[in-house]
Amino acid sequence: QVQLVESGGGLVQAGGSLRLSCVASGLMFRLSTMGWYRQAPGKQRELVAIIDSSGNTNTTDSAKGRFTISRDNSKNTVYLQMNSLKPEDTAVYYCSPNGRSWGQGTQVTVSS
């Protein structure tokens, strides 16, 4: 059973930074593509960034140039470094290996 534990969220002013972490278990982490998703109030959950088992990454246009996804296979952990945060980045952030397994998420709130 896949278990995902996200952390690192919080309240930050616009222009600030946060680093999210997600520890995964119950899967072959080093072979898994991992994604960061977010869900803002009243909106559908959306993919933000993805990293494959080789370390290749991709980010959506809204995050490009500001967010960086990375992984540490020795710790079964995927990270999301978020810089230049905007109020519209406010959401609950989740990681997932498949877009179907979810943890509790971590709240990110960006004040203007």
C-alpha cells in the first residue's frame, strides 16, 4: 500500500519561498515517476511538476521558472522548492506516483 506524507507548507508573503517534502513508502520509489499536485479552494486538483526515475523534470507553465522538483532516492523523498510565490499559488499540495494515491497534503497560503 502506497503511503505518502507531505510536509513543509505554511503561510508566507508574496515573493517568499517554501520547500515542500514528501516521503513515500510502499512502492519502488527509485523506479517511480513522482508528481507534485495542488488543489485550490473550489478548483480541481492539478499537476504542478513531475520527475521521472532518471531525474528528468517537467513543470507546468504556471510554475515554470519558479518551482523546482527534485528527489533523493536514498530517503524515498521528493521535494518541491517554490520561489517567488504568488497569492494564486495558495492551495493544498500533494505528491503522488500515479495521480490516484494521495496523502493528507500540506497547506500553502501566500498572502499579498
